[in-house]
Amino acid sequence: MILLSILGAGLFLVSTVVCSVFSVIAALVDRSGKTYLWLARLWSKSCLLSFGIRVQLRGAEHIQPGQNYVYAANHSSYMDIPILLAYIPDNLRLTLRSSLTRIPIWGWALLVGPFLILDRSNPKHAARMIRRAVERICDGASVLFFPEGTRTADGAMQHFKRGAFHLAVESKVPVLPVAIIGSYHILPRNKWLPRWGCRAEIRIGEPIYPNEIRLESTSSERAEEVRLMTEAERRVRAMLE
């Protein structure tokens, strides 16, 4: 299995370089982001295929055509990104931390693409990212967050943070809770070589709708964000059991 994982890593590196180069071109030529997303999905599927990873999707019926969402998913592994991109049938825009843009070639594709880059060390940058996320939703996209903020160190889900739910309140779109099962076993935080031939599962819960009434005060908005955050975290934990 280790030899298969090493072989898979080689195939993955080749597909990453090729897809990243074409993604840079796509981002510059097609400003809609459709070609970029198609290439991101192609890269994701090639990644999973390289390591023999099989994924099952449950709850896709909760994704309604023409409806935008804020997806809130648990974060156990770097493999969460290709797993979700390959299998969630929506016009997705990921939120990714800025350190990923420092990865040669792949990071360049992230910098010029339509995904949302977050510098967690700069609160003003986080506010600007939320404004850009609202613009993405207005343009017809859905935005995917990992509300824990970072990968789990031990496989246990951490508490959610409010950023994703601030976006849901601002844009008045429902939150879709998402549970990813099996990705920690494939590639835990302290490892760099994925296990070959594993299975993963995506479970999508029913949407959580924000209050449609205009909230007049900051405290009311914050209370609504906390309500959405608490309910999304509860549902994701329940789906993980």
C-alpha cells in the first residue's frame, strides 16, 4: 500500500502542475469562474483517483437548483478540499487560508482564481473577504467554509467560529451543514502521504435558514450568527456520529 501511495503521489503532482497552469490561464480568460471550477473539479477527481479514494455522497437532495448556500463543513484533513470539490454539485467558491498561496504553482493558481483567500492574522482582511463572499453569492455562487478555522489535530471536531454565519446573515442565504467522514484516516494532520484505497463519505444536512427580518442592531445580528453557528455545529456533530 505504501508503494501505491508513493506512485499516487507522483501522479498527483503531475496533475497538480498541469491543472494549475491551465487554471491560471482560465482565471485570466474566463472571469465567470466556470472554467476555473471545472478544472478544480478535474484536479480533485484526479487526486482521489491517484490514491484510490472512493467517496459516497448522501443528502444531495438538500441542494436545490438555483439556490445559493453557505456550506459549513468539518475539517479533518487536506483531503477535505478535493473530496468536496469533486462531489458537491454546486457552483462552489472555497475559502482558503493565505498560507496555501505560498505553495509553488498551485498557490499561484489560487491567487488569480475566484476562490476566497483569508489572512487570519489580519482582521481587516477577514472583513474584506466577507464582502467579497457576499459579491460571489450575488453573482450566483455558493461559498464553502471550514468554520473550525483549521484542521483537527486528533480527529475530533472543534468548535465552530462565527465568520461563515456572519456571511449567511449578511447575504440572507441558508446554511448547509456538511459532515466529512473518513478523511482524517486518509491523511491526518501530522502526515503528508495519503493512505491508498480508502473510503470517505459526505453527508449534507437540511438547510438552516437565517431570519428574513432586517436586523437593526449589531447585537441582534450577532445573536442570529450565534444561533446559526450553534445549530450548524450541532447538526454536523450529529451527522458524524
